[in-house]
Amino acid sequence: MELICGVQNYEWGKRGKESKVAEFLKSAQPKNKIEKETPYAELWMGCHPSVPSKVKQGNQLLQNVIIKDPSVLGKNVTDKFGNQLPFLFKILSINKALSIQAHPSKKLAEELHAKQPDIYKDPNYKPEMAIALTPFEALCGFRPVCEIKAFLQAVPELKNLMQDVNTDDDFQLVKSAIRSVLQQPKEKVEEEVNNLIDRISKIKSEHQKCFENVELIQRLSKQFPGDVGIFMVYFLNHIKLNPGEAIYLAECEPHAYLCGDCVECMACSDNVVRAGLTPKLIDVDTLVSMLTYQCTPPEDKIFWPCVEDTYTYVFQPPVPDFAVAHIKIPGQTNQHALIKRKSASILVVTSGKGTSENRELVPGRVFFVPAEQEFKLSSEEDLEIFQAFVNI
């Protein structure tokens, strides 16, 4: 079933034709006009009520199709998740950094939702995965402790925000330092951010510029002047992904997407606890108490796929809600059958050209494939496809 999918125009998105989201929207739905100055941030594929996908034939909501015939999900899926697709699949095109955030565990999400349903909208957890389509940058997980200690000593503006963080325990050191920075009065934070920007602008040594993350700090400062999240650069790994590389963001792991285009898949939830680069609420007590504080080098945050067949790699996180296959079919391949899944899946074409049952496969085309159904295709040009399915 081909799907018609909607777009979110968040202000952090890439504008006009610079956006992969806009490119895919125009390719799949040629009647859409792409506005030069409009941000095209996210393409949503799934049943989330905010931007639900529709089945092209009959123009009915995908969720309604599932409710009428839950067997399309697969028995294992309905046994565990009921009559709903447990994941949301997206394409993201990022021009400006998203907020630094973490997602609560299932147990904590239930507690937060019960206490503050206006802030924490649902009782579900939100593990997520991002696979780069273009060069992609993110902050992800805590840096090695030795790096954090070095910054706490070498960056005077960061040092000025520290209170009562003298401890020999590495875990408590990082936790206390994060709390101290986030609890500072806004005026104090703005003062130290301004001092930081002024000082690093005078650094001449390329080695020192690299050590103090000058380029990234300056970029984020232009996007979020005076924001406390700028100091989080000294706590979190700065990761650069090549196309096809991925990061998996487990519960309670701090992260922020900075720039680039990616495929994203997540459990269906809106629960976010923020830590900076945002005008929204920063719930310091909840955030500090829930974070993992696993301090590892950036290369450890890359999430690697497994080989499924000649053309298919699968990113399989340790959660049942979703997995994502990355499929590359060489040009001039006739009648290749994709791996049959025990669960329903959503496919999106991201490059190349081909056909499937007389339907044209071009970038931006999205399909819902019922459980146990075969999907055959032929390629004219090298085809790249991402397929999200339930990981059971």
C-alpha cells in the first residue's frame, strides 16, 4: 500500500530545496509546491495522530486500515502491542540544533505522566535511532571522564559555574557538575557564555581551537545566544556520521541532533526531558537523577548493523518496538524479493529508480507492507531503501 505522508515545518529544519524532506515530498507528490523560505524539518511515516499517514488508494488513514484488519501487523505484533504500529518512522533535515535532551525509561515515563501529564504527555518510553543520509552531526552520550575533568580545569567560564563538585568519585563528579551548571541563574549563565565567546574568538592556536571546540561553540552560540546548553559541549561527545552510519539513543542518554539529514525511527512517545539549547522548560531535578552517566569515547556511540543478505544490513536495537533495514539494490536488477518480515513494515525510497508491481520507485515514495507479504522490485538505477519493522 503506497502511503501519503505529512511534513512538520519546525523552524530548525532546512529550508526549501536544501531539505531532503522537501526533495522527497516533491518527488513523491509532484503537485506540492516547495517554498524557498519554508523550513521542511520532518517527514512522518506511521500512525502518530499528530501527522498520520494515509493509504493513497482510498485516501484512508493507515491506522483505520490496521483497525479494520489487525492481521496486517502480524500476530507477534498484535500479541505484544495490540492493534497499533509501535514505531514512528521519519526523515529529518536539520539546519539548526535541536534541544539537548534525554528520554525517560518506561517506569519513569509512567511516573512523570501520572504526576505532570501537561508536561509529560504519555506513559511510554522513547528509544530512537538515527541513520545518516548526508554528513550528520550530533551530541551523544557523556565524554570520557578524563576529557570532562580536563575541561573543568581548562575552561575558566565553565569553572566559574561550578559549586561543590569536589569529589574523587567520577560518577558523582559528572553528576554534580551537570547539576551545578544547569542550576545557575540565567544571568550568570549568559555572562559566562559571553565571556567564553569573547575569549575563544581570540585564540590563535589551531590545537587550542580544536581542544576547546571553538567552531561548534561559536555556531551554537549564534543559534542560541546565552543558552546554558552551550556548556554541554564540554560534557557530551561531538559525533560526526558519514552517510549510512547510525547512533542509537537508549533511555536516559543525553543527546542532540546538530545538523544534516537522517532517517530516524523511534517508539511512539513525545516524552522529552531537556538540558539546553531551548527556550522550553529544563526539569533539572528529573534530568540529573535519570541520566546514565556512562562516559565513553565517541566511536563507542556508533551503532553498527548486521548483514542479512547480499543487499541488506539491519540495525537491530535492544528493544522490541523497532528495527531498521538499510537496503541497497544495484541498478539493472530484475525481480528481487526483499526479505519477508513477520511484522508489518514501512519502506521509504531514498535514492535511485525502479519499479514494484508497476509502481514507480523514486526518492520519497513510501509503502506500508503487511506482515508476511513479499515485496518484489526491479531497479533501473542503484536503489537505496530504508525499511522499518517491529523487532520481534
